[in-house]
Amino acid sequence: MNKRKIDINNLPPDFRLVYYFHKKEYLGGAHGLGGNLNIILSAIKLNDFGPHLDQMIPLLRSSVIFLLRHLINGNFATSNGGTKVKLVHFCHGAPGIVPALAKFADMFP
């Protein structure tokens, strides 16, 4: 397995804590970037990252910025590259993404 070390001080502008499903990069709350953010933020709130928290914050921030770039007419695209809002339920749309964004804003104002 080829492991690449991530330089958290020099992240690419499109970096995100991604999740692929059916060959797509989904954004929603169950199987998508929003869900990943929710789980990680919950672990941080429980203090499960300890000394690694400082390394996680830039990764989370760049993922949230990436997510916010997919806001379309008050909702989120279902996947990266999507131009239409097809589904608005918890799994793919804003109902699953909003809790992660709210938690992030509360924890890192």
C-alpha cells in the first residue's frame, strides 16, 4: 500500500475528507462528506483526537469550504460535479449536511 503523507500546512485547494459510493463523491449525511464531518466532529467533541486535534482542524476546514461550494439554490448537490438538486433527503441533501455545518460552526466559530 502506498501511503502519502499530507502536508496540512499546504493543502490543495480542493482537499476534502471524501467518501466514494457508486463511483461518485457523495456529499450527504449518511454516505457522504457531510456524514464524515459529523462523525469526526462528534469524536472531537468527545475528545477522542487528543494531541492530533491541531492537525485535524485544517483538514476539517478545507472539507467544509469544499462542501459549501456545492450549495445550489438553497440546497446541496448530491455529489461532486452535480449541477442539479436531485434528492433532498438525509442521505444526499441538505438535511444531512446542515447538522455537520452547524456543529462545525459551533465548535470552530
